[in-house]
Amino acid sequence: MNTLIILVIVVCILALIGTLLVTKMLDENYDRKKSFSSLSYIYFLGLPVVILVSVLIWVFI
């Protein structure tokens, strides 16, 4: 259990570092509608997959 907690902490720290590095860059081709569309795909397609995988891991482990 402790190894999983440590793994989660490491992944969160890496995600934070990656996010901070990406937000420092300026995007000259930024389009608000394109960005909203991409976020919609992430939330409406990615989130159910993550929930399903989490439930399956919880049930079988």
C-alpha cells in the first residue's frame, strides 16, 4: 500500500512539473474553440475510461 501511495505522489509531482513547463510556453496559434473541443474530448471520452479502469482494478484486486 505504501508503494502505491509513493507512486501516486511521484506521478502527481511529475504532472505538476510538466504542467508548469507547458504553461510557460506561448502558443501563437491558440484557438479558443479548438481548445474547448479538445477538452470536451478529454472529459467526455477519457473520464469514463479512467473510471471504468479504476472500477475494474478495484474489483479484481
